[in-house]
Amino acid sequence: MIVALCSGQGRTFEAVVRILGQHVSDLICDMPDAPVIQRAQRLLVRARCVDRNSFPDRLSHEKQILKELESCGNFQLIVLLGYMRILSSEFLKQLRTKWPESEIINLHPAPLSLYKGAHGLNYALDTKVPRWGITVHRVTPELDSGPVVSYRTLDVYPDDTFETLRERAHPQEVSAVLEAIDTLTRRRPLQ
Amino acid sequence: MTSSQLEVQFGKVRINTAISKRERILTSTPRISAFDCVLPFDVESKGQILQAISVFFFINTRDIIPNHFIGCLDAQSMLVRSGKVLPLEVIVRCTLSGSLWKTYSASGPAEVRQVFGVELPDGLAQHARFSKPIVTFTTKAAFGHDETVTPAQATLHLEQWLNALNTDEPATATAEDASSIFKSPDQAQNLLSQVTDAALKLFDRGQEISEKSGLLLLDTKYEFALDEKRQLMLADEIHTPDASRYVDLELFRSGKIEHLSKEWLREIVQREESAFLKNAPEPEKNSPFVLRPFWQSDSFSESLAAGLSGQYKKLFARLFPELTPWDVVSAHLQPWPVDPNSVRSAEARQRLPSKVLVIGNGGRDYTLASFIEKAAEVDVVYCFPGRESWNGGKKASLNKLSSDQLVEFCKTHKIGWAVFGPEIPIAQGLAEKLRTAGIPCLAPDLAGAMLESSKIYTKEILQRAACPTAEAWTAGWAELKSLVEKTDGGKPPAHAVLDQYPYVLKYESLAAGKGVCLVFNENERKQAIEHFSENLAAWSADLAGRLAVDTYTRRIGEPQFLVEKLLPGREISAIALCHGEEFCLLPYAQDFKRRNDGQSGPNTGGMGSVCPVPLSPELDEQVRDIFRKTLKTLASEGKPYSGFLFAGLMVDDNNFAQVLEFNCRLGDPETQVILPGLGRDLLLNMWLTSLNLPWSGNPWAQNLQPNVVRHDGLQRCFVVVASPEYPNGSAPRRTLQIPENMKAGCNWIPSGVDAGNSTSAGRIGGVLSAAAHKEQAVRSCYNVVPQIRFAGENSAIPHFRRDICFPNLNGAPAAK
């Protein structure tokens, strides 16, 4: 079973759920108005919102997420698909203690070595690079670091807008996420 | 679990293996079918693409209706739940395309209403988009093409099916979650509306998803089943390009059509009809026939295969950009519930060879070839000698070969199996020759063939097996001759029984059906002996060394005869496929031997037949007992019999059956009415018999009782068309005229017809019809039979009996 953490649109989330079906059991979202929540409901994925703005600090917010995870059942994998908050090392430690068998990965729309942080595709447009990358990596306490699990590349054209580049990147993101999930669950098939 | 317990069904493009009562494995192959044929090429990646698309849509429609998908075992195999599949295909369309367009454009909206039960306005163009999708139905025919039906007809069809289902396995009232449809008086109606509702919702979902990918789903086909709790579920496949029409959405909006489905291939094949020579096999270098008789050119095949593979890949890339079929299915992999090797070996074991040989050139042998041809994995059925007029479909005749050349041909062309029709080639040792060349044969060995070629041997076996049969004595030809040649003193030197009338005098060995004479008095005895005297030279093939089989005639060096007590009663015949002590009885058939109506006129090879004919349980048990005892005796004497065994029986007024004779083959014209109603289980047992392997138990086969083959339940009637001279005197060659479009359910089965429809035997062929009721079958048969004529003005009129199935015995002389 997989739990997805998202903050926004959830297009990649939807594509992944359409292919993995009930293997994606839960969505946890930190933004109450994010369209991903409605997508999840349509796709029959249990959705819960842990509104980041109703907690005084990151730690109490993460504490609530851990609480929600406990009700998610026997998950094998947490996938961050456009989750816009950095997870603390305390959170990751708790995760490892409570679910030693589980993994946590993040979809990062940039090559890890070239760019860390949010809005990777905008950075590619701003810096006018001819090619860009999509990375799925294991999550470590350090921001956008950790071992790469899967990687895709794509062309960036001089006349690309954010929309055209996002269109081109979308299938690459889905493909990278599916490959990463396949790699990490090969030894232990998804429940 | 051993491989023999897995029941494998080879579909046109998928293999369906039952691994338990509840679960099956569906394997998608790279094959493709169109126009009722499996096309002679593989389509690269097709199996994986089809499975991935089905899996994707099964997962994404679970909220609408449950389906049979459990999980994937590999890229081409999925595990599914078994169910009772509804006898309907449900078609949903959003445009005027396919068969609906064909009917609409050819015959107009009135005909569409008549056939499909759908109201359409006048003046629509092809691919006109409907305001909302419409649902139509076709029946899944037991034989022939699927037939379009109106919703009203579909309801009736479902009702019959539900009734049969409830009779077989009454729904348990305690099953709480049993669907409510079974509690309602209008269960068929309710089931149909459930199905319609689900199909429309599924289609909406399919359109929604494909439109996001720039595709338009024009139409698709669904199949449904009832699961073990009798709840409706989606079965088969969903939204695959084999069962749907997808087009490019942008192009469609601008009035152009680009098919991304099997329709792409159908259109090309229809356009290039000359390359698709279904009924005209082309001679090929070094071989008298092309391997796949229905294709002209390899390069055409290759271009179609590559093109279609391209369209399927394009469709997949639209639906799943940047993904492979493996990406889509891999998360749903699960361990094999049985050893995959046992599944593969069950498939291999139950797969017939791609090239099969049928020996014979009569109507029976044509029917045998047609029966084998139905197996999807069989590519070609060679017929030896066959007839040129048979070529077409998968049949190809080898009438230019001698029997020595045949063995060579079989070796060079890697023929995998030979099935024998008539007895003479078996007695001549052709089966032994082929076996020596390593080709499995369905034919008894020479010891088994003695059951037909030596009536004295048969009598001995029957007596040792304690089977009821007439008392009999043997007599030599010299002994018989002495009865008519006045010797000195007129003392009868022959056995006294020859004076004790009435009796039957039978030539011991093979005599082309003419070696039996009824003797009621001294005069008839004289006539019988004269008859033998005239024919013996022609019959004594065994003496002349033309038969490989043993006979008493050969052992003694003098023609031998059997003098048998005449048994009163009616004749019935029973045919069983036998393998050692195992046997399965084929459905009983009745044949009509007399030439004329009311069972009058001379005896013939048979003027018609009907099947199935019910036999009382007591009689049925007697027949089984006869087979059981005979096979046991043969096996215990070290001569186990394998192949078809035909028993001619006489049943007296007390319903007591006695054996008249055995034949080591299928009967003609019984075969013509028996085989078309039978399915793969018989074919498989025929194949296993030839390999000398035990029959598979098929423990999960439905309705399978021991020693009984599954029958499609249809009544069949066969009326022979003969030359007017038949059976006396030889007929001149004439040209036969056969109506081109036979009524549905009727088939022409040729026996004595050569190339150009030139007749070459007394019995020319016959019309076979099938229907739910016997009366119906007979009626439609007789609608067609009189249309069969000889060419030319003032020509003779073919002879046929007008009372097959319901003989008019009023005022006609009773049969002897």
C-alpha cells in the first residue's frame, strides 16, 4: 500500500492512481483547498487534510501527519507528489522507528545536482537550459537530497512557456514515479 | 496440481485456462482474428498492450461494476474469477459506424429498427455522432456468426439462459448477497436493464478517459458474467483495440477518420480484397498448397502485421504517454497460484498440432476435417485424398499424391496428426506406415481393425466378452458352392444350418457394404451364392495381399462366410471414441438406410440422418455394457482398442439389444449430424488417444458426466442428395447447382463432388441443418434441399428422401 502526500493540483497523483488502482490507499494533503483532494475522492482514495495553517509550527503539523499515518494501515511506501513543505529530520526519524519497513520518496522536477527547492520547471525556463531532468529520490533530512531511485530527461525549447514545459514533463514524472515504485516494491510486492 | 487437471481453451486470440472452479488464467497472444479467421501473422506487442489496457480500465471502472480481474501473473497473463458468462455481447456506440452503419446505409432506418431495435432518423452520414450513446446486443452463437438481436429478443435469450442456469444450479435462497434480480419475476428483464445501465456508464468512463488522451471511443463491446454469488460482473476484456473502435479526436472533429484499433486492419483488408483470397489457395513453390490457404502474399501479411502493431502502439502511447505496458501492469503482479510450468505444459499438452491430415474423401471425412478446422491453433487440415472442391478455409486436398508420396509429404511438411475416416486405408496399413514415420494417428491398429475386417474374429470376441449377439457358424466358399453345384446323389455336404432358414449370410472380410445377404428360402440362398460368386474376385483384397490386416479368409486361404441367425427388431447404432478400456459415447444418431420414402426401396449407404436420438436408460446401459465388456476383453487379450468404434445393434420387442457388427470408424452419414454439435473435449480426447496418453479428467468441465461428451443441445438433420440412378448402376457426371446463400443454420456437406461442382459418385452430398427443435431443423433442411439441381435444361433431378426424421410408414412396406 502506498500513501501519497500532496499539496496542489494532483495531476501526477491522478495518473499514478489510475494505474496503481487500490494500491494507493490514502492521500494526505496540507492545503484544504487543493484540487487533489477532490481528485482523490473521485478515484476512491481516502483523502485527509492536515491543514498546515491550523498548526502553530512545523513540528506540531508533522506530529498530526504521523497520527494520520497510523490510521493508514499497513503502508509500504510514502510518495511525495508535489508536497510543498520540507519534512524535518525528527519526522523522518519517527517514521523509521514506527515503520522500519517502509520507504519515503519524493518527486523532484529537476536534476538533484543542478537545483534544490521548489518550482524546478520555472528554474529551468529562467536559466534557459536546453535540457532538464526529473528525479525521484529517497527522502533524507537534507532538502532535496538522498539516493536517486529513478530519473528522466526532457528537452526545454527556447519558446517554451511554463504550460508547454509542464505538459511535456507530466508523462515523464508519471513514468519516473512508477519506475521508482516498481523498483522499491520489487522485493516485496505491493499489497 | 498436475497439468492434466487444468482445462485449457484455445480461443482465437487468447488462451483460457481453468486452474480451479473459481479461477482462470487468461493469456493474451500476439494473434489477431478478423472475418472469423485467425490471421496468418503475429502482431508484435499486441498481447502486452491488450492486457495493459484491459487491466487499466478494469481498475478504473470498479466503482461502476465489479469485474473478474484479480491480478497479473506476467505481461500477458492475468488471473480472473470464473463466472457464468451471459450469452450476450453488449455493444455501445456513440457514432453510426460498423455493422449498424452497414445495415443503415444498405437498408435504411426501418431495417435498423427491425434488426437492432434502435430508432434512428433518416439521412445520417457514416460516423455521425449520436446525442447520447446507444446500446445494442448480439447473441454469442454456439456455431457460426454472432447474430444481432433486438432488446426484446435479447430478453428472451437471457430468460432461456437463466432458466437453464436455475435448473442446473438452483440459486441458494440462503445466499444473502445474491443479487435481487433472481428474486424478481422479471429476472431476465431486470438483468438486461442492469447490463444496459452498466454498459452505458462504462462507456462514459471510457470516453472520458480517452478524450483526455485526444482519442474518441466510437464503440466497444462488453461481456458480462454472474459470479459465484450470482452478482453481475464485467468479464472478458474492456476497451481494448480488438473489441473497440478508437479514432483520433482532432481528426474526427475535422471530418477525417484515423483508426487506432483493429478496424484499421479490417478497412485495409476490405479495400485490398484481392490479397485476401479466402477461398482460392494459390499453388506455392515445392508444395501443392500454401500453408495458410487464405493468404496470397507474405509481404502483404508482413506489412499488415507491422502496420497494425504500429497503430496499437500509437494508441497505447496516447493513453499512456512515456509508459510501457509493463509500467501499467507491474504493480498488479501477483505470484502464480499454480506452477507456471504446469500451466505451460497443460497448454502444450492440450494444443493440437498446427498441421493435421484427414484420410478420406466422403461426407464423413469432410465433416471430420471441418470439426478439426474449428480448433484455433490448427493452421491447415490436409485431406487425403480429399477433393479439390473442398479446398478453402483451412482445408487443402492432396488428391494428386499416391499413398507412398503421402508418407513423404507428411514427413517433409511436418504433419503432426493423422485422423482416419474410412476403414480401407486402415486395413491396408496406411496408419501403420504413418506411425512408423512418427506421425500420431487416430485409427485402430491392425489388430483393432480386425473388428471390421473379420466378422468371424468379431464373433469370437463378442462370445468371449459375453456380449449378446446372434448365434453363428462359419462356412467356407467350397462348402457354399457345393450347395448350388449338383453333386452325385444330391447329398448335402454342407453344414445343416445352411438349410435352416431364415439366416444371414455374411462374407467374412471387407466387401464395400455388399457382403451381407438375407436368406429366407432355398431360392434366396441360391441367389446369395450367385451374388458372392460374382463379387468375390473384387472383394478378395485380403487374399490378393492388398490388405495388411489379418482375416480368417487369409489364414485359411479360402473365402470364409458367417452363417448367422436372423434377429428380428429395429436397428440402432452407437459410436464411441475408445482408448483401451476408456470410452466416451457420442450422442446417438439414427440413419435412414432405405432409398425411398416410408423405409422402402433398396438398401443404400444412407439417405439421411438425425441427431441426437434419445435412447431409454435401460437400452443406454445395455449399449454401455457392450462397449465396456468388448473393450475389456480386447485389452485383457493384449489388443487394447483405440479409435472410434461403431456398433450396429438390433433391438427386439423386449428392448433387448444384440450386436450385429462392429466398424472401426465413424459412420456415414451419422458423422455429419454428430460431430458439428460436439466441442473441444472430444477433439482433445481424440488427440490424446492418438498419442496413447490417458484422457484428461477435466474435473471442472461443466456438465461432464463420465463417458459422455458435451453436446451443444441443437437438433440436427441431414438429408442426402443422390443421383437418380443411386444405388443401382453408375451415374454419369453432372454439374451440380448449389444455392449460394443458404438459409441460416443450413450447410452443404459435399461427398461426391469434384472441382467445378462435377458429380462423381451416387451420393453427391447433403444438406445439414441445425435448430433448437427437430421440426425446425427438418423444415429448414427441406427448404434448401429441393433447390439443389443439376445444370442444364431437361436434366435429371437429384434424388432425396422426403421423410428423413419423420418417416411416413403409412401404406409403405415395412422394413425387413
